[in-house]
Amino acid sequence: MALTKVRTAGFADNAITSAILPTGAILQVKTAIKTASQSNASNNSFSDITDLSQSITPRSTSSKILILCNISLSSGDDATGRSFRFIRGSTHIGGGSEGSRKSVSFFGSPMSGDTNMAGTTSMHFLDSPSTTSATTYKVQMTGYNSGVTTYINTNISRGGQAYDDIAASNLTLIEVQG
């Protein structure tokens, strides 16, 4: 039996363009997954989390980019937690604003002094990049006490025991019709 091409009224070659989709429709999804561990001893200085970077090219300047992020982490017994921020290109986005206080996108929970413990922190943010150029988003982190190391995707002991599992962290970008 021969296949026939079906034409839908108003759609050339069955192509659906973003111009005819309703506001809020999902146009594309990109994700970055970090499966290896990483240590970070930054002290009041933000640094990139390796592999938590992703590029997306919005189809319209009115598109929104929904950023979803989960980070698995552990840190030493200082119990001060960690701060994270989203970067679009070279610009920090999604942070707080109050006087001269440092703007961050989200916090990592204070960690236990138990080197076998780890946790997960997450954040989402709806960005309006107003561009149709390829745009890179990434996640950065910092700590506040010198000499304290934070571990991504693993606990501190990393000793090969049954409780020394390896997790994954991810950054997902969803283009939403504006």
C-alpha cells in the first residue's frame, strides 16, 4: 500500500510553527546532566559547576526560558550551607536584591558534620532573554568559610561503602511560547 501525504488546513507540509501555538506552549527542551563528582573550595568567589551548562536558541524574542536545576551535594561541618546562581551568558539572573547584600539565585541547605550525609537542593526560574541568538545558561556556586570543601554528587567520605553513592545533578532549559 502506498503512503499518501496528508495535508492539514492551514499547515504547510504539516509543519506547526511557534507563531500559531498558544502562549505557554512548550517549544523545546534542553538538558545538561552532571554524573561525576566535583569538589569546590571557593570562598566568597563564585565558580562554575562543571557540566551544568547548556545552550538554547529561542525561536522568538517573546519566548520565556524556564530553568529547572537540581544539585546533589555535601559539605564539611561548618554548617553554613552554600550559595548558587544562574548565569545567562555572563549575566547573573534570578537573584535577590536588597541593599549591598550579595545577590544569589538559591541556597544549598546547611550540611551535617556527618561525612556520610548528602542532600539535594533545587531551584526554578522563568527568564525572559529577549533574543533569538544561541544563549548559554550555567550554574555557579560559592562557599563562605575558607578551608571548607563542598562536594557535588557525592558525600564527603567517598570511601566506597554502601552509603557512598554517586548521584547526578541537572540543569534543564524549557522554551515556553511567550
